[in-house]
Amino acid sequence: MVLVGSVIALIISFYLLAEISDKYFVVSLDKISSRLKMSHDMAGATLMAIGSSAPELFVAMISIFKPGGHGDIGIGTIVGSALFNLLVIVGAVGLVKKSTLTWQPVVRDLIFYVLAILALYYVLNNGSVSMAEAAGFILLYIVYVFAVVRWRKWFKYDLTDEDPEEEKDEPKKGLMRVFQPFDWMLAVIFPRPKYYFLIFFISIAFIGALCWVLVESAIVISHTLDIPEVVIALTVLAVGTSVPDMMSSVIVAKQGRGGMAVSNGIGSNIFDIFIGLGLPWLIKSYLVDSELVTNIEGLGISIALLFTSVLLLLFTLIWKKWRLGPGLGLTLILLYILYVVWEIAKLYFL
């Protein structure tokens, strides 16, 4: 009965995370960035990245501070989410509409993404992370934001993205109608769109609470089914927390802005590693005044696959002359399916 309750709590939390992130949090961040007159690049690398990656950041923060040594949940969620974003989201962008990408920002993001993966592997393989190393993660993200701001001046290119048209909410159909009461509840709780700063803070509170439910539910499911916490994080939590990224990227791709969709997926991964892990590590190491123990067991293959996938995507895009289509999209999604099958097979057959 406890297992059933935890699964239901997990599903409801995933749904609410997707709704709050997509309809309230990201929308409020978009309005804030417009008021601050931020460019598309700057907003995407900072406010938009925070918006789409907030669930992963909160899961990492909650898991590392929860007594009992559950830090692997946060690391596993971010590594798994990174794989999902790179393979499934970029793959889905190719499936929904053919796109010709502007190569300069893609190369920029992939360079910093490789750097993020190497930094992550270093601290995990080293067995511990110091306060200086955690601060280095955050510093690298600041360098990335600086590069985003200056990149168009260093490498001349035009941004062809247009502002999206506002989409009307469609009524729930089929099984999704089960969640209709939650939509009504959110409509009552959240204020009108003009109070976007208030919406921002209410969203933060909800995302934090929902991520706490996710962590607790994942621990219960892990212990009940005798599945390692890191495996639950790499698969179930990673997919669930990436739902907001998935939804926004597919919508943007359908509007003909495939470049923005790809940048959203890769840029969010950079934020996840540098800030989603670096910030909790920095705070925790400061509070305990010692290095934090890390463990790469169960994550080595995932990180290696992540690194290989980045190189595969880069060289394939160069070969395809920066055209992203259904063939490449389907290949990336199949790679992710094989990865999930591998993780499940390890539990029962290896």
C-alpha cells in the first residue's frame, strides 16, 4: 500500500511540476527578462535555464541535505536528466520538424557541455569534492554566461528566432481529465499574469515542495523494490524532472525555432551540472567544513555514454551540415531507449 501511494505521489508531483514550470514559472521568468531588457541569449543562459532546470536543482539540494546519505539521488537525477535532454529532447526536435541550426551557438554550448562532463567525472572519480572545487563549478557557469553574452561579437552570426505566439490552453482529454482538479486548484492559487514577480516566488515554493515529495517517494520505491536509489534517479526522476524541458522544446521546434530548442536542452544541462550540483556541494561543504565524499559507482557508464553522445551529436551535425531531421532524431531517441534497457538489465541479469 505504501508503494502504491508513493507511485501515485510521484505521478501527481510530475504532473504538477510540468504544469507549474510551463504555465507559471517559465512564463514569469520570460516577463522578468523582458522587463530587464535581456537578449534571447542572455535570458536563455540565465533565467530560462533556471526555470527549466529548477526541479533538478531542488532534487539535488534536498537529497544532499537529507540525513542518511542520499546524495546519489541528486547526482543520478542530473546525470540521467542530461542524457534525456541530449538524446530525447534533441531527438524529438528533429522528429517534429526539420531544422537547420546556426552552428556558432551550438558549438559554444557543446564546448561548455564537454567541459561540464569532464569536471563532473573528475570530482566523482576523485572520490570527494572540496569547497574550492564546488566553487569552481559555479565560476565555470559564470564564464559560460559571459561567453553567451559575448559570443555574437566574437563570431558574427544572426539570430533568426521570433517571439512565440501565445498558445491557448486546450481542455484535457481522455485520461488527462483526471488531472483537471489540479489545474483548477493552481488557477485559484496563482495570481493574475500581471503579478509575475509574485508568481515567480509562489512557483519556487511549489517546485521546492514537490521535489521534496519526489525525493521521499523515490526513496520509498527504491527500498521497497530493492532497487539502488541511483538507478531510480537515473531513469524515473530524470525523465520526470525533464518534462518541462521536453514540452517547451517541442513547442518551440514546431514553431520553426529548432535552434532555440536545441540550445534550451544543452544549456539546461550545463546549468544542471555547474549550478545544480555545484551550489548544493558548496553550501554543504561550507556547513560541514570538510570535503564531501562522492561515489562514481553506478554512474561511470552513464557519464561515458553522455560524453560519447555529445561527440556523436557534434560530428553528426557537422556531417549533416547542421541539419537536424527525423533520421538523426530517431537515432538519438533509440540510443536513450537502449540506455534505459541497459540500466534495467544490470539490475536483473548482470
